[in-house]
Amino acid sequence: MKILDKLPYFIVAAFAWVAIVSSCANQGMPTGGPRDSIPPVLMSTQPEYKALNFSGEEVQLTFNEFIIPDAISEKLVISPPLESRPSILTKSKTLIIRFNEELKDSSTYSLDFKNSVVDNNERNELEGLRFSFSTGDVHDSLRVAGKIINGFNLEPEEESLVMLHKNLHDSAVYTLLPNYIAKTDKEGNFLISNIAPGEYHLFSINDLNNDLRYNEGAEKIAFADTLIVPDAEFHAEADTLTQGLDSMLIEGHTHFSPEPFFMRNFTENIYEQYVKKAERETKYKSTFVFNETVIDSFGIRPLNAETKDWYILEPNEEFDSLTVWIADTTLAANDTIPVEMSYFQLDSLEQFYLQTDTVELVFTEKKEESRRGRRGRNEDDEEEEGPEPVPQFNWTTNLSSSNFELNNDIVLTAPQPLAGIDTSAMLLYLKQDTLQTPLNFNFTKDTAAWRTYRIAYNWEPETSYTLVIDSAACINIYGITSKALESSFKTRAEDYYGSINLDLNNVPGDVLVQLLENADQEEVIREIKTDEDGTVVFDFLAPDKYKVKVIYDRNGNGKWDPGSYQDKFQPELVSYINEVIKVRSNWEWKHVWDLTPDPTFIKNIRDKELEEQQRKEAEEDARRESEQGTNQRQQQNNMFGPGGGISPGSLRPSGR
């Protein structure tokens, strides 16, 4: 066959080859190349970086690509601060910062963009961009750095405003704009740069209203105890490799002082008394809530009735929320009870005086009718219904049928204050005891919770008990008796629990050692107070993860206290064990803990179990990706390999 005759076969073969190879490739749209992961690059500025004698009205920064200015107006920090916000504009690839006020003479301005400059394509962030210039013939270069954390839980304070005041009067932070400012990053770190020589006070506030001033009681504050005197010293270091030359190369570094500050913020306890709530919730119960404590000052009396012992008071621990039970049933029958309330208040000279307010306690009881009543009923119907049942109240308990904790007491709570209790009508016995032999338990009133009582017993593990309380064993102040109660329950196995043993060293005084939930809220599960070295044990712990915290209780009042800028003292110190503690059943976790106070302690609680799990998951993901890549390469090699399916020779037309 001639070559011309074979030409159609070659053409068909060529098209078949192209079709088969194309079908073997990955389908999809072209990717357009690798993803852009490079942030914008600053190409030029107007004026130049660290320019002197600047007298313009705007600053221009030109990048190598288009940027998005959306976040700049929010995150840009200009120091010294401006009275008016600058205008943020873009023109092509140039960012324009236009000042809307006249700049100060002989001042070095610093523009901190944080991570607000992002490109238009993939929003890659340009981190750490700072620009500075001077309106005088000196470019100031001193700096102050540090870290701001929450004084109570040691978490970093992001977006906290840090301020330097050259006016050293105590009132400056309330009334004047600061001389220099900065904002903290997500780790709580800050840097105030381009500071002129001088003496300063250092503050940090969370500036809720953006007025660059401290609003006491409403905003958090942190302050340095010492006067700040920024300085810089060049430390020369000779290059010994050039000693044989005519001149020696001198290098070195600049050491800035003072050292970084570690500051703890807090909200001051500013006395501001007022009534938040005063209402009558039921016929017999009223609630009063104050902004400050009213301990030793609260008084209340009805205006239109002469009666004694007409109420029972139940305050909370802080004595700023009070429940008033109206014990006089004749008085409680009134829909409206006008009362005079008294409590301490501060006058303009900050002297206490007794404030009196008149409040009307209003409650109207709804008349509820039965369905039969709504249809209408006659005298014969009422006789058929019989007498009204005698009202009784129910106990609230912490009992359940199983898993009663070995270290728990039985807790009984009444809905209203009690007038009398007959403990002989309460019986506790082993459930399997058919004779119901009473067990000797300890019955006490709970000192921390109102209307609450405790039954304590040395429980045996994995044992079933029954509690029986006879009807009318208790009577409340309104003459209503309790209903009968019978509840069976079983205790847990002893080997279910674990414990945490802490060997405390260098205890400086009163400390509160707290066992916390492993959650952001860090709710207190248990607390132990001590003032000496020794062992602290948290026992009977359910298998779970926990945190441990210590409060250095400086004034010994049993709680954490914030600081005071007015009185110039810092908040009470706290510290943590920097590890999530995993408690297992029938297991004891031991730890030696040095409680030497450390104001620079960094909270960095690590969950080692979670870290190990994440490490294994990352390794497994990497292994799968590697195997997937290997398999894809093998498939591609086999596709064109011997006997593997497709080869150029297999596409040649057959024929002689």
C-alpha cells in the first residue's frame, strides 16, 4: 500500500491518541497556577521613612499590588493620638492617610498598621507594618514595651489601649489625652515606639467609649507603680576577625530600657449605690437588689401597719440581693404594701448618710377557676366536690436512684422558711434491711444556703439506702406542713474516684487553692484555704479534666480582690498549674507546687493528652496524603508502562 493510501489511518490514529490521553488526565477547570500566599510589598513612601520637618497633610504608601483598606481605619494606631480620625483612601496601589487636623510641632509620629494591610486577591496580611516621621528636626526613637493580662484569670487582653502620660498628675488619665498610645495584640503584647526623652506614667484601659480617657468603675485599668523614664544605650562589640587590619570593625546593638512591663488589669470597686430591683414576686415574697452591699444598714418597715416581726430576711453572701418573706399573713393579704426602705448612701463629699425611699410592694393574685366553675355550678355541685385538700409543700433534694457520691450529704431545701422540724420523723436505713433499723445520721442547717438542711452519714460504697420523711415532719412560717418523702438511692463504687494531691511549698500567707472546671468559664468546683506549707488534697473526684488555681488572699477575706488606682495598690496575685490535670478512676495525681509569689507568671495551661491526640492526627493526615500521592504517581506510571494499558505503539493501525 502506498504512503498516501495509509495517510487516513495515521490521521485516525493521531486523533485517537489525543482523545485517550486527554480522557486519562484529571478533569476540571484550569487552576491558574499556585495560590498567591505572598503579602503586599511596600515599594515607596511619601514622605520617606523617618523623614524630618514634615509639614504635609497626608502620608502615601505605595505597594506592589492592590490592597483592601477596609480594616485600616479600625486597626490603625497613630501616636501621638489625633483628636479627629484621619481619612483612609486608596488610589491605584497607593494607600493615602490624610490627616484632618494640624499635627503637633517637633513631634515624631508613629503609624502602626498591625495586620490591617491585605492584598486584593487572597487577603494576605502584611504583618508588623510601622511607619514614622517627624514634624521637627529630631526623630525620636525611644520605646516602651510590655504585656497586659486580665488580673483575675491571667488571660491576655487584646485591643487594650496602652497610654503614656507626660503630665504626672493623678487626674491626667481621667481628663487629658495621652502623649503616646499603642494597642495590644492577641497575646496582650504592646510596643509604644518613637517616644521623646522624659518622664511618664504608664496606663492601660479597655476604653469602651473610645475617648482615650479612663472612666473609673466602668472600664478596666492597669497601671505601672513606677515612673517611666525611657532610655537607649548602644553596646559596642568589636569584630575580632578584623584585628589584623588597619581599622577594627565596630558593631553592636542598642539596649532599650526600662525592661518590658507586665501589667494586670482590673475593674475598680467604685462605690455607687442605687436600687436595681424592688418587686413583690408572690403574696409572701419580695426581692430587693442593690448595686452595693447594704450590710449593717438595710432597714424596712410597713407605713400603714403597726406590726413586729413581720418579715424574715434572706440576704445573699455579698448582702446586695435580699429576699424578704412577709411572715404576717394579715399584711400579706393586701394587694399593695407601702414600705419605707433605708440604706447607706454617699453624699457629694463622699460621706455616708442614711437614705430612705418609699416603695410600694404590689401583687395581685389571679383568681383561677376550674373548668367546672367556668361552665357554671350550683350548691349541689359544691357539696358533691367535698372539702378542699390541705395544702402541703414538697422538699427539693439532691437524691437520685443511683450514683450518689460518697462525699456528699443529702441536701433538703424547703420552698419557704420553716418554723419547726421534727427530726424524729426522719428515718435513714439500709434498703435491704427488712427490719428498717434506723441509722444514726447528723442533721444540720446549711450555713451557706437559706432554707437548706443536710443529712450527713459515713456512706459505704456500692450500698443502697432509703430515706423516709413522714408527712407533716416540718411546718413553715405560714402553717403549711411538708409532704411525705421516701427515696431510695445507691452510692458509687469507691474505685470510681481519683484524687489530686498538692504538696505546697513557700506559702507566703493566706491562699485560696481552687479546683476549676476545664472550661473557659473556670467555675470553681472546690476551694481550700490555707496559710502554711503542706499537702492539700482534692479527693472523691470524678474521672475528668480539671484546672488548679491559687489566689494570694492578701487581706484574708476569702475572695479575690481587684486593685485600686485611687489608693495605688495592685490586684491580688493569682497563679495556675500550667497543665490540664486528667483524673482517672482509682488513681492519684501528685504535684509539688512552689507558691512563691511571681507577678510575671505567664498562664500557659497545656492539655498534654489533647496535644498528643492532635500530633497523632497530624501524622496520620500526613501519612494519608503521602500514600495518596504515591498511589497517584503509580497509577500514572502504570498507565503507560508495559502491559499497563496505554502505550503509543498500541495506537498504531494494523495492516500489512
